[in-house]
Amino acid sequence: MSEAAVEEQKNPFAMSLEEAMTTQRAIRRLKTDPVDDALVLRLIELAQKAPTGSNAQNWEFVVVRDRAVKERLGRLNGLAWRLYGGLGRRIARNDPPMQRILDAVQWQADHFADIPVLVIACLRGPRFAWPRIAATSFYGSIYPSVQNLLLAARAAGLGAALITLPLWSHFLARRALGLPRAVSPCAVIPLGWPKGRYGPTTRRPVGDVVHLDRFGQQPYRGATASEIGS
């Protein structure tokens, strides 16, 4: 066993934050190999380090391994995917890269119950639909923790992705998970050892997405951060 492999076994989170960020991608094709409970709990422990509104720390995480529960969530996912996926195929019929993404989502839908672990990130407390700022503030307390979990999964070599299709009906998702009305499911994170591999991602230059003071003012257009700083 190589020194790197030995070190990874000792500390699965030794990867630098920059490497985890620059090589993170949604991994949907997962092996059926088990994922250790202690590793899953450590991921959630790191997720808990994220900030929440008013420091409420009102997360709840449901870890699903039971096949019957995964099948129920898989049926909800499949119902949403048939509509979303069919529409996506028509829109992306001349877009091969998007077709490959849709193929991966289809694979995930077809093998949903075989995914080793599902982590459902939830929040305790009332979720108001109006005014809109109330909803955005509510979800602002869960997504930082979800990103922590995703980055920790990347560092540990696990495949993961944030999905929401199984939650199209909060009522049915609550029934599947036994959630009380005071707890809202916000995101589903399938976890497992990847069939594919991580690697550098392709993104637009940062100058293309940065607007200075007002939208449309893009003095850095086409430039990367390193080019701007040089």
C-alpha cells in the first residue's frame, strides 16, 4: 500500500479545501458497497459546523439505509423525474453534454433503492411561503451545512450529490420518513463509493459572472482570478 493510501486511511479528510472545491462534482452513479456508519456520522458532524440563522442549530439529519424507505423515496423521485426528465430530453435533444447529465440522473432514478445511504437534511421550525424573504432565510440555515457535507464527502472519496426531486411533495416525503409537521425535509444527499471519478471541473471565467457595483458592468470579463491579480 502506498504512503498516500496509508495516510488516507488514517485521515480521510486530509485533502486540502481548495482541492476538494476544485474537483467536486455531482456523482450520481454509486456502487452498492457499504459506507461505514462512523464515516457517515463524521460527515454530518462536519455539516453541523456550518452557521445557521440566529445560531439556531435547528438541523435534523435522517440517515436512510432501510431498503423499504429508499424504495418509497425512489418512487417519489421517479414520479418527478418522469416529468422533469422527459421535458429535459426534449429541450436538450441537440446538447450532448446535457444528455450525458440526464443519463446520469436516469441511472440514479433507476437504481435509487440500491444507493447505500441517503442523508435527508431537514430543518426544525415553521417554513413560511410568504413573504419570499422568509423562505430564503429559512433555507439559508440548511444549505451551508449541506455544502459542508458535500465537501467532506469529496475529501473522503465518497460520491455525493444534492437532489430535491424526492421532496416534490413534503406531505408524502414526511410520511415516508416519519417526520413531524414541525420538521421540513430540505435536501436529499445520496452517498456511496463512486463508479466514476472526480476530476477538475469546467467553469466560465470568474470575470464573466462578476458585475461591479451594478449588473452589466463587467470590467474583468473573460479573465480568471489569477489573470486579474497578475
